[in-house]
Amino acid sequence: MKVIQEGKEIKSTMRVTCKTCKAELEIQAGDLKKNPGEQPFYPTTYSYKCPCCLRTNYLGYSDLTEEIRFELNN
């Protein structure tokens, strides 16, 4: 395939708020750790560690932006 004109850069980041200290953070797919669940009762979750309070926060797959999901699946 030949690229005639390159498209805009897609930012695969999303903003989250730490549930413990309420810090507002911008995370990327590389900041997330996959925590496989036991299907179907416990679905897969993703976690990140807050750099302010060092607590682990969890997100469900449906909580992630489309761009983050794309990065995680590739």
C-alpha cells in the first residue's frame, strides 16, 4: 500500500483519578498491568500504580479508551 499523505498522530493516553489520593493522572497502555480473571465470573482487569501514593488502582476493559484497547491488543 502506498501512503499519499500521513494521518495525524493518535494519542493513546487517557486521564484517570486515583481512588485513594485523588491525583489526576494521564496513563498509557504501557502503564497498565493485565490481571487475568477467571472467566466468566471474574473478568480481566487492568491495574496501574499511582506515582503519588503508590497505591494500585484497577480498571475494567470497558473503562479503557478505544486507543488504549487497540494498543493492548497489538
